[in-house]
Amino acid sequence: MNCGVPGIDGLLKDGLLKNDASVRSLAPGASGLAVGYVQDLLRGHGYGSLPDPRSNLYGSYGPVTAHAVASYRQKYGLPVGNHVDAGMLADVVARPAEAAVLGPAYVPLVLNVPFTIVMRFVWLTSLFETRGAFATLNLNTDQCGLSLGILQWSQKPNQLYALLNACQRREPDVWAQIAGGTEILEYTAKTNGGLDAMGWALDPRFELTKDPWKTRFDALAAHRAMQRVQIDLATEAYAAELQRVRRCASGIRSERGFAFLLDLANQFGAGRVAQQYAQKAAPGDSEASILIKLEDAFTELSNPQFQPQVRARRDFFRTTPMLSDQPLAL
């Protein structure tokens, strides 16, 4: 499956070997989506210093990217160099990524799943949750027990149960191989995920932040079949919320506007977003002005120590070139 960017798809089809002058290796000084997608793929192979779309260095083939490319080539026995040619890109895609991240290249090229508009919304939200990493675990730092995956499905509000249940139902063979039986489903389905007020398991046998559970969840989250379940579950939830938002947010029309509201709902809850929209969006307001009003409102509603991060996140969605200002077409 293609990712839709000629600089990537052409290389994977060995465009250089076919003397296709329009397909060239990516090298220092290059810029654009092809470079950004390579940065995403390499982050999944452990090069975490590479920028993601929140950085103005995303898509820029500078010294950090050149160093990562040269390191990857040396590590896996590819010809020496700091350029990305057909051989290296094919290796990056085929080689299992120990820290795989959600992105417009990884999803179609590795998971063989189309990268839809709704998935783009999930991707941009996931950057703020886990930098898009599928196998990120939060071990009760927020008193919600174990949280897992690109959107950090949390144990206490029973989100983790929903994810694990989907994994067991959709990929039963992989589930049986890694997780075993269904006792963990029964436990996480309990009120508050089976946790006390501080986020620790009421039954010590099911303290998921410790082994053997932690190792099992690491393996589940890293498995490609379970990564597909993560993106399926996330896009299903976002698609449902998108339909609700389209009904109640009459002043929102663009891909950017809907992405902004969906991320806001993920961060603060759909009910609060609907309430603030009804209070702040006046008839005749432009979409841009509505988004600014909501940014101001939710920044003010946040605890003072978190206000800079909340505003930066809202600014990103209002300005990123990863989103279109054209009317959303599904």
C-alpha cells in the first residue's frame, strides 16, 4: 500500500533502478513531507531526537536527521552514507520497529491500513499523548493505574478494559499467545478498573504496573496486529465524536476546525467542549475566531501550571500545515 507521497512511494518501487528521474534519494538539504515521513519512521527505530510535526524542523533534512540516517545505515550493515535511498527505505519499512509510532507512512506501508482523514486527527492528538508511540505505558503516575497506547487508554475510567477487550475479540490468537486467558479482562472491567483511590490494584495479583503484567502489555502494544486494533478503536471513537461535533458545532467547517474540537474533546471531555462552544460561539463568528475563543476559554479553565501547555497545544492545531483550512469532505 502506498502512503501517497511520491518521494517515499517512488523509492519503495525502486524508482532509481528504473531510471525514473523524478525519484531521487533523500539527502541533507532536502525538505518536505517525504523527509518528515522518514523522520517518523526512524523515530520508531529508536531515533527519538528526530522532530515530529510539532517542531519547525519536521520535514527538514538537517544535521540531526543526517546523523540518524548514517547511524541507521551503519547499525544494519547498509552502505555508508547519510542519504536515504531505495535500499535503506525498504529496510526501514520491513524491519520491525521497537518503538513504532503512528504516522502517515507507518500505517499504510507497515500496517497495510489506509491513512484516513479521521486517522490524521488521531495522529495529531497522539503526538501530545505519547509522541505517537504505540507501546507507551503510563505506570500510575496520574493515579489512574495503567494507561496504554497512542491515546493512553486508562485503567481507572475503564478505557483500558475497552482496549483489551477489543484486542481479545479482534485478535484472539495473538491475545492468547501474549496475554493468556481472560482473567485480566474480568478484572479491568470492575468498577474503577479494580483500583483504589490512589490507582493501585485492590487485588495485588492484578497490579498491572508490575510484572508479569507490565511485560505482557509491552508485548501486546508492540505487536503489529494489536497496533491495528489501537488505530481501529481510536478512529472509531473519533468518527463517532466527529458526527456529534458536526451536529452541534455549526460554525465549524474545515478539517482544521474539526481536528481542533476533537483533540479538545479528547483532552477535556466532549461535554465540556459542547458547553463552552455553546457559550462562546456567537452567530456570525468566523471559524478562526471561534477557535481562538475556545483556546482562551480552555486555557483559563486549566490549572495555572498547565496553561502554557494547553495554549501551545491549541495553537498547534490552529496553525499546523498538517491540517487543511478547506471544508472537510468525508
